[in-house]
Amino acid sequence: MANGIPIRAEGMGLTRIVMIAGLAQNVATGLLFGSFGTILFAIEDRFQADRGQSTLTMSLAVVTISLVAAWLGTRIGRQPLKPLMMAGSVLSALGFLLLIFATSLWQLWAIYLLLLGPGAGLAGVLAANALVSGWCPPETRGRALGWVNAPILVTATPLICEVMLKHGGLDGVFAMLAVTHVAMLPLLLMVQEAAPETSENATGAGPRATSLLGWGFAGLVFVIGTISGGGLLKVSHLIPLVTGQGHSFGQANLLMSISGLTGIVGSLLFGALSDRMGGARALALNAVLQALSWVILLSPVSYGLLVIDAIVVGLCGGGLQATIGALLGRLYGQQNFARAYGLMSLLTLPFLFGLPWIAGMLYVRTGGYHLPISLQIGAFLLAALGAAFFARPEMRATFRSGSSI
């Protein structure tokens, strides 16, 4: 037993798998997203980009993360994960290295689109979640995914990047990120495929609450896309938003780290809530809390209130992936988990790509963040209502699979 979670008789123990998958997820996606807000101003200076152009950079990476995750969802079970995850780390290392030599905006976009996005899509995201989900029994899957998705490096990366910007410039940041991906390769050699099939997988009788191509799945796409896209919007725009209210760059960057730190707690908390109350209810709670906390951003406020916002949004953002993983696993069964997760990544792409970019364009048009923030608050509330509709289908699917919430 490991923390109350059974360890399979064959292969590595679940605890070891969770540690490797969590590290892979943190390095693959945590460095990419955790660094961007901190280096946004430096990118705009170097490449002479406005806010819409600079935030489009991360949206392009999200495009290929989602496309790769969708493709990977069709390959899991047919192709070993280890070489794919290692290829992802190599692509990310190469991408950050080439950024040192990039001199134009189109080169910046091409590297994020063709190297950094695919690298994160192969080494983290679906691969890490599917690896652990395949080993973990349904009744404790939320907690295991909570550990995997704990945003540890999102906490540390903004602070480290701030120091590197002061002493090594933007090139120093890129070099550090490249080296970290290279250092991940020996650990990925230890990746082992999922344990022997559980009864759910072996019989092929896992729960299927709705069709992957039905209206239920379409509704889930809206819910998850709206919440996930809002989180990416926040990461991309937080530092310019806060500095635009009169706070210093250091204070704004500290808020990023606070969100990352509380995100670690949030990942574990919402993973446990998903096991206890169900992923749909946990997702609805997540959206409501984010909507309430975003109200703080509608007008200039004290730094103390911004810290409160950072804590709440960090808890919710950190807990999102574990909640999504637990919900998809229950609704569609472990044998369909990778396909459902991959298809979800593809279909939520317009939200992930569009929301940060639209916010940047609205900022350029209106000269402020009041309109995009207001629209996102309304979207969070609609997503919360949508998530609540999946509570009963999730419960029925859970009972059919013989597990419990």
C-alpha cells in the first residue's frame, strides 16, 4: 500500500509512477506556462510586439499542445509512452535553445507552434495523466491525478525567471529552460507502461455515460474549455494587468508564484473532492469560486486583495486537471480515458487559443482589461451551470462501474 492506494503486483509501484509522471508534467508544461508571464515584457521589447501579438505566442503553443494530445489519445495502448515523452523533452529543449537565436516575430511564433507546443504535448498533459490513470484504481484516481498535476514548477518558475532576467537577460532564461528539459531525459528512461489491466479494462465494460460525439460531450467541451481558457487568459495577462494598476513588476510576479504555490494545494484538494463529491460537482465549484475571485480584478484594488485573488485562482487552477481527469475517467471508463482526454484537448482548442488572444485584442481596442474580465466572469458562471448537469450522469456511470464517490 502507498498512502492507502494499492500498488500493482507487477512493475513499478504506483508511488514511483506518480512521482515520475508529476515531474514530467511539471517540466513539460509548468516551465512553458510558468515562464511566459514573467518574460512577456522582455519578449515584447525584443520582438517589437504589441500585447495582441505577444499573447498570440502562447496561444500558438496551445494549438499544437491540443493537436498532439488529440493524436496521442489514439496512440496510447498501441505505442509505448516512453519514447514519445522523451521526444517531447528533446523538442522543448531544442525550442528554448533556438529562441536564443530568434530575431523576428515570425521565428518566435514558429518555435512556440512547432517545437514548444508539441514538446509539451508529448512529454506532459495527456501522457502523464494517462500513465497514472492506467495504474490507479477508480476510487482513488482523483487523488493520484492531484499529485501528478500539482503545479510545483509553476510556483518556482516565475521567481527563478525574474532572477535570470536580471542577471542573464532573456537568453539566460531560455538557456536555463533548455537545460532543465535535457536533465529530464534520464528520469523519463524510468517510465514503465501501465500495470496489468484492471477488471474494468479487461472486460471492456467500463462506464459510458454519454457518447464521445454526442451533445453531452459537446456540453462538457464548453464547460472545460471555458474554465481552462480562463486560466490561460489569467496566466498570460496577469502581470501587465497588475502593473497597469500601479503595482510593481516584482509584486505582480510574486502573485504568479503565490498562485502556483496554492495551485499545489488546489491540485490535491480538488483531486480529493473529486473522489468524495464527484468530478462534476467539483468542477462546478471550481468555476463559481473563480468567477467570484475575478470580480476583484475589475478595478484597481489593494495588493492584499490581489493576494486573495491569487490564492483562490491558484487553488482552482491547480485543481482543474485532476478534476477533469477524474470526471472523464468516470463518465467514459478507463478504456476510453485517453481517447476522451485527447478529443477534449482538440475540441477545447478554440477556447484555449481564443480567450487569451481575444483579451489581448480587447485590451488594445479599449485600452483596459475591464471588458475581457467581465466577459470571463459571465463565462465562468455559465460553465458552473453546465458542469452541474453532469453530476447525475457521473453518479450513474460510477455505480455501473462498481466504484464509489
